[in-house]
Amino acid sequence: MDLSSLTKKRREHIQSCRDNNDNSHEIIAGLYSDPSHFIYELLQNADDAGASEVVFNLTLKSLEITHNGKRLFDFHDVDSITAVGSSTKKDDVNTIGTFGSGFKSVFAITKTPSIHSGDYHFRIVDFVVPEIVEPLDIKEEYTVIDLPFNRPDISFEDAYKQISNRLQSLESESLLFLRNIQEVQWSTVSDKGHYLSETNGDRAFLISQVNEQNKQREYLVFKKNIEIDDAKLSISVAYPLDTDDGGKVIPVHDSKLFVFFPTNERTGLKFLVHAPYKTTPSRESIPFEDNQNKIITNKLSMLIAESIQSIKGKGLLDVSFLNLLPIYPENEHPLYMSAFKKVKEILTTNPLLPTSDNGYVNSKDTLLAREKELSTLLGSSDCSRLFERKSWLSTAITYDKARELRDYLTGILDIPEITMQKFCGQITDEFIKNKPDEWIVEFYANITKNKALYRESTSYQKKGILRDRPIIRLENDSHVCPENDSGDLQVYLPSKGKSKFKTVKRAIVENEESIEFLRSLGLKEPDIIDEIKEFIITKYRGNYIEKDEYIDDFERVLTIWSQSDEYRKREVADLLKQSQFIRCINQNKSIAYQKPGNVYFVTDKLLSWYKGNPDKNIYFLEIGIQLTEIGKKFLESMSVRYDLKMSGTKDIRVNRYGWYERSVSGFNPDFDIHGLYFSLNNMTIERSILLWSVLLKYANKLKGYIETKTNQNHPYISGKEKISKAMDSLTKSPWLYSKEMKLISSSIDQIAFDELNDDYERKNENIGKLVKVLGFKLDEIIEFEEKTGKKVVSIEDYELLQKIKKEQIGSKEEQEEEDIWTPETDPDDAIIIVDESSFIEHLQEDLSGQNTKGNVKNSNSDNAPLEEKKSDSNSNKPHDRKAIGDCGESIANRYLEEKFPEYEVVWLNKSGNIGKGYDFVIRENDEDIAYYEVKSKTDEAPRLFQISGTQWSWAKNLYNSKRGGMYRILLVSNVGNKEPKVREIKNPIALWNAGKLYANPVNIEL
């Protein structure tokens, strides 16, 4: 068939389509979302024809394309290009066009494209009809395509603009994957440029030029030939390089998958990939479920993984490259998922992960250091010994700069991440003894700032792991933990001369960073307190010590205590409280050593109370020497007991979500007296009188109320009145004696107080409370019954009587009480606000301009004396100040019990123990851990508070012994209001020294 016959055949086809309303040609022409996409189609045809150069010449009315394709048009090409659903390339998967519809895309901007190639010169009308035209004067080896802008639905201007934009922003990366085209030139009415590709092995250079301005990019291109169904195909991976940074691989953002030319498939990969996938008719997307495409995806993923080996061989495999790899498991694109799996496989089995020592390992042989210092501290042999891995990954893989890569390495490749904390947990004597002194010094330097590793135990955090690891090298090159089994420091800094103490090796202490760490750990040179701790107390840990040796130890400790100041005395006593240092004897006459708090002084009252009691755990003092008054005070300071043990003495305060509970007036239903059950069943007058004296002190513990609420903002609700364990026992057994020295068998509510033996103490401030709690038949009730002839049967009637008496008599005291300051809100109902603001440096008065007359030149009113600026919001009446102070301490007690729920909060003023230099002490197992001095005011205005010499001296002693943080001033503002504010001032001496705490005036003894 010749061209004339083909023209006739196509016209008949067009007429048939019109008769059948078939507009499929228009549909095929509009397959692409971008009308200018046809440029890629023409480039595809040129590459398939073997062209190495393509030229686009754009005018205002047409676009002319010229290429030097080796294969010129023949009749079959004319037949194919004017047909629908036909292509001369459909059986060749290695060529680009496979649908015969590619060229039809030119109809988006023209109605009559012309083609001049070889012996054929024709234009196409009605999409499929070839018409012979006059030949152009062109070289024989060139093909020219002319596209006039003659579609009625697109103007010359729009066609020109769309094509011009496309030519100037052509994705030149396509030149990396085309087989033949190396240069694309273009020109418009106002601009010109070209795209050029040059290759040198696996390096490719892309040059883009617009109006003499060049832009060059460099790529590493890895290609691989594969075979599918006997067809040989080529796939490629291309990595862009940063020529300004040593040729390092850089990422591609929002990269598209190339099927020779870019598709609309965005894979999420950070580099370029190409493969001859089967595409949809528009060639903009890819059906990955196609069997052939599945094979291509697998092969392309393998090439991506294999390219990592080549990158390593070129010295470009670093952390930044690892970040380019498919490491995100969330990406569900079929190609990305496939590459993700292949990359994981090769990183697991091949040494492709960069290490800190510039080597490479696979994922099974490496570790990731959370802190980069680990990689310098621990070498390969250390890693193998401690973690069974060979080496560390590169320290460039940081948590801040490579977070996603770290997650991939630890979460997907299962590489253990080692923290300094985890390493420190692995330290053993066997490990550290082989390390030189220099390593110890470096280790200390690297952990000094990481205080969590070696911090002391507190109420809200556990102690650092290093306190239980043998990290201290002694002078004899042995190693010990900083703390002993009791949690006390057991090693010291070396002092002058020889020492029998465990001291750090001098060669290590000579380093400044080492000494900084050791002092932060709490180490110091030994003193007399340490002598007690190391060489005396250590013997009394469940061991029996002969009497002579004990007496020597006791006298030595007594001498140290008696020659110390008040602070040191307290320190010695606190140390001994935790030790089984007191030689004592139990009911079976067996000698034992107990903690001071478990031992009683030998007194007639205590001996009579416990006489005959079979409990073997009742211990009395048996020192073995005649005690002086100083010796007795020494034992008292350690809490050797003159009084009976009590249980349940602490106020109840429960604060947890959905349940709040508190004592009223100190009542505790668990209150009990040691030995009470035995004594009640073996009562004597001596025991009864001792019991009476105890009950006078703890009358508020016998009977009372527990208040509860289920929401913090609700008021407390009082429950039914309860009795304590001790009170329950007291009501079940007779224990009171009459004036005739006879045990009264009647219940207490039938006993008149005057019937009791005269030896029971009556002149005590709590006598009225105790009489009322025990329920005696009071003298006033007896008198009332005799006068009225009525029988008083309840305490409610008695209280009514008291009310009548008060109304009749009146009270001057009541009138005075009306004038005393009272809180608007009960301290127990107030909502405590915690002020956590920090102190700032106080600006002192500027006296630089002071003259000889004592005046300050140019004085500023802001520098007026502090006492003139501060307001004293509290009343000047002594009883008001006391009431405000008591209310403030009640609020402070609530705050401290909520802050230290697991510790003992001792309110000294409440127990009558005053003059100690603080109002509250926090104790853990009888050891003081914090001291609080409370200062109260009724508003938030700044004011001056008096600090006594005792308070300041106590704070200073703690500061001088490196424990200044134990002393705190607790400032309670807005006392009496609904929302009082509490602020802790920790270590006031340090704040004062730093100029952040103002103190005025100063009293000096001269």
C-alpha cells in the first residue's frame, strides 16, 4: 500500500467515526493532564529513533522540532503514527512508546502537525489522515516536525506560554536514563538554552544553560541490565553529588519515578530511579500489580541495595548517605516498601554501617552510643566483653541531627543503643582493674556533668547507679564502690601522710577534672566523724563485741561528742542512731547490741512497767561503766529512751486522687502504748501512775475524728467519733486506783475524779482534756445531780451545763479573744499554692557617691533603706503575731506532709521542743534529711523577718559541711486567706552569699 491509498483508507475511517459519533481521537489526544507533555513524547520518539541531538524552535505561531535520529520514517511509521491503538514499538519493551498514542498528544496544541523525514513529507489532519505536503530543504539525516498553533480552543499566546515554560524547566534528569539523546537545544522569541549530558564511567554531568548562564549538576549513576521474558532491559539508580562538599551524596526532594521520563509516581525515595515499567495510557502512573512490573520492582530494589556497596567503594558511604536510604517503615508505596526490605537485608549481612573508628560493620556486630563519649571510653574489646558486639557506630549519628536514622537502626535493625547509664551498670571490678589510671581520669571527666549517674538518694529520686559500682581506685590499685551496704560513703580523698582510711589513688586526684567529680560525689578528707563511721560503727552490725572493747569504743565516741560543737554533736548522734551501738540487756538477761531508739534507761518507772513482761525485745541499758551526767546526755542525744515507745503517733493525712483523709486535733486510731496489754492484765499502782502520765501527754490520741472528702475542692466531712487501740484496751480492763490503793473495778464513767489516788498528776495543762476523753463522772455533774435531783446520763447534758455557766458568768477572756487575730479560712481547709519562682540578685544601695558628711549624692528613691520600703502586714500585738505564726505553721505542716508522704514530719513547736533553730525536721528512718524554719505573713508584700542566732548558726553549720541544701526557710504568705502561698527558700546562706537574699539589720558581738 502507498501513501495515497493510506490517505483514502484513513478518510473512510474518519467518515465512519463521524457517522457513529466516535470521538475517540479527541479523547486520546487529551490523555495528559499537562498539554505541554507532548514534548516528552517527541523526545521519546527521537530517542527511539537513535537521535543524539534534539532542537526545539518556538515561535509565536508554531513549534518546530528537529532531531538527528538514525532511523528515518518509512511507510510503516506513517501507518503507525496515523493509526489508533497501533505502534511499531509495541513488541519491544525496551523502547519507550508502547501505545501508539504518544504522538497523538501533539493535538493538544495543533490540528495539523507536519512531519518531514526521509522520503516522507506529510501532515496529519483529522487526527489520522496523512496528506502529502511540499518537502522541506533539510539534511537527509534529519527529521523535522512542525506544530502550527491552529486549534480554535487555545490561543497563540497560551500555546506559546505553556511550551516556553516547559522548555525552560525541562526535567533534564531524563538525559541520565535515555539511551541516545545527549543534548536538547531550545529557543523562544526571547530566550534560548540547552540541556547537555556527559558521562564518564558511572559519573554523569548535566549542564543546563539559559541565555549564557550555566548550571552544572553531577550524579553517580548505577545501571544494571535485566532480562524479563527474553527481553533485555536496563534499570538505573542515580545519586546527586554536592561538588562543593567533596562530592558528598545529597538528597533529592519530592523525587519522581522515571520511566525514561518522569512520571507522576512519587515514591518517597531521596534519589532518582528509572526502570522500563509498563505504564497507564497517559504514561503518568504505573500499575505496580502487573506481574512484569512486580519483577521490575524487585530487580530495581536489589539494585538500590547493591548500589550501597558501590557508594562504600567510592568512599562516600557516611551518615548523611544512610539518611537518604529508604528507612521509614510507614511509607507504603510499593517500590519504597520493596527497597526498604532489600536495604534492611544488605545492612544486616554486609559491613555497610560506618563506625566511629572509620570502619564498617553489619548491623549484627555494632552498637549505637547515646553519648558520644562512650565511643572513646570503650574500644572494640570492651564492646565485645560487655555487649558481645564489635564496635560503635559513627558518632555523627546523633539524637538531635539523625533522629529518624537512630530510630531505624534501633527499631528496624535491632542495634542496641547503649547509654552511659547502661554502661555504668555493667562496670565490675574485673572490668575496671585492667584499665590504666588515664582511663579512670577520662571516665571521671566524661561523667562529671551527668549527675544522675552518681546523685544521692532523695525522697523523690533513686540514687545514681555509680554509687554501687567499684569505680574508685584506691592507693593499692584495688577498687571499691563509693558507698557501703548501708548507703554511706566509704572512701575518702587522700590527706597528708599515711592513712588507715580507704583513700583515692593520689595519681588520679592530681587531675582537676577527677577531683571535681570526686567532690561532686561527696568525697572529702577524713575527720573524727569519719573515724567513728569507719572504725567503730562498722563493728556493730550484728556482731557481738566483748565488753572491754566496747567500753573503749564508747569512751572514744563519748570523748569526740563531748569535745564537739552543737552541730557536730548532732552529727555524731545522728550517725549512731542508725547503728546497733548500745550495749543492753533484755528480760532474759541476755546481752545484745541495739539501735539507741530501741533501748530504755534503767528507771524505776520503766522497770516496774515491764517487770514480768515475756517480750524478749525489751532492752535496758547495760553499758558496763558508771555513767556521768555528760554520758547520760550523750545517750539522750542518740534517743536512748526515758519514756515508753508509742505507735500511731503521727497525724493522718492522705492525699490521693479521689480520696483525702486527715486527723482532727492529732487523733490517730492506731495509737497504742508498748506493753499496754501486758500491764493492763498485770496492773499495779506504779504501772497505773506511769500510764496516767503517758495519757496526759497523748490525750488527743485516745478519741477523736477522722475527716474525709473525695474532691480536693470540697470541704472535709467529719465521720463518727472513733477510739484508738489504746483507748479500746483502757475501756476493757480496770486500771485506776482509789485513794485507798485499791484497783477500781467500775467502768470509768461511773468513777468520780476525786475518787482517784492522790498520786495521779493533776496539775497539767491537759488534765481537763484527759478527764473528758476518759469519761469520768465529773465533780460538777455530781453537784448538779445533788442540787437538781436530776440524773446526768450523757456528755451532751454536761456540755449544755457548761454553756449555761458561761452565759451566766461571762468571761473577760472571751472578750479578749474577740480582739485576737483569727483566720478567715481554717488552715486545714485552705488551698495551698506553691510558689516555685527563683531568687534574682538583689540590687544593693549604691553608696559610691557618699560624701564626708554621710550624704549620698544624686540618691535615687529606689535605694531607700529596705525597712522603709517593706510593709509589716502582720499585727504588732504579740498575741496576734503568735496566732499568725501558729496558723502559718499549720499550713506548713500540711504542705510538708503532702510533700514527704513516706517520711516522718516532726513539728517541734507542737511537741514543745523549741529553740532548735528550725520548726520542722524531716526524718527517714530516724535520720534527719531536711530542716524547715517557718516564717508567716498575712499578705504577699515584702517584709523583714527576724532570724535568730540559733537559726542562722544552724543554717551556717550545714552550709560549711556542704549540706546547706538541708536547711530551708518556708515562707507562708496570705496566712488566713483561702489560698495561702508557700515558697521554699533553700540554702539561705548560699543565697545570702550570692547577694540574692537581703538581710538587715546585723547584730555583732564585740
